Amino acid sequence: MDKEPLRNYIQHNSPASRQIVETIAEYFEPCEFAKNDFFLKEGKVSTDYLFLTEGLMRAFSFDTEGNEVTTYFYPKNRMVFEAASFFTHANSAENIQAVTVCKGFTITFEKLNELFHSIPEFREFGRLMLVRGFVEFKQRTLALITKRAEERYKDLIKSNPEIFQYAQLKHIASYLGITDTSLSRLRKEFSKR
């Protein structure tokens, strides 16, 4: 599998030279997931960090009544991991599942730490990934509180239109914090515009 998308992503998001990017990329192994395969299951420890080059994944958990709630969508050219489990070695409270056939490159916790300790540019890359993830999490949390459903729907269309091509409507609705019926209504309203 061609590692060029991985190398380009690291290069774009770090101060590393091309030679250092090549070294970093060598630590990653190719992987593939069939549609509906799990990258991570609730109750298991997250041991891998994934750069997704093709496909769409989603993270989900269950509410107190046993209903699935989508907590995040991972489009291609993104890092996929469950931070709490990955860094603390605790059992995950989330599942991460392939919505479509997915391809990418993984690195283990041990190899990731080896890179952190040996390549300063990779530390900067890792810091940026964590900061970006935290900012996105904070923005999503605030949007659920401060934005109307219509605004959240519009933001999702603008930021990740591919989600609407591949994800089930019930998963999109739960991610937006609305019912399936509300999502259907929003889709009709937006299609008239």
C-alpha cells in the first residue's frame, strides 16, 4: 500500500524534513477493515493509532437506555484513536467501527512512544494532533449546547459532506443530538433551498 498520503499528512502537520518524515512513516504498518469491522470495541484497551487513508469510521457508545449514540465520525486523511484508552491503557468506553471499507496505516503505542522519544519533530506532530482533537471535541460539545439543530446540520454538511454519502441517517441524527424524524425534516428543508 502506498504510504504517500501518510507522508504528506505528517509533512503538512509537522516541521519535519522529508528524510525524517520517511523515517517516521517506516514505523507505520498497512491495514484494512471490511465494512462493519471494528477498529476498537468497548471494553478493550486501545493499542493502535490509525491514519485512515480511505473510507469512513465512526465512534459510538450506548446511553443509559441502551441506545447507540454516535460520538464522532472519522473521514479519510485523519488520525483515528480513542485517546483515553490509548494513553491510560484503560478499557475503552467507545467502539470505533468501519462505516465503509477502510484502509490506512497503524502504529502501536510502543512504537509511537519510541518515535516521541527519538524524534523531536514527531513530538511536535503528536502535540498538534492532540491539540486539534481537543479543540474539535470542545467545539462539538459547545455546539450541542449553544447551536440549534439546523446550525449543527449545516456545519456538518460543510465540514464533512462525505458522511451523508456513507453513514446511516440514524447515526448522523444521534451524532447531531436529534431524532431521526428531526433529521428527515432538516434534510427536506435544506433540499428546498
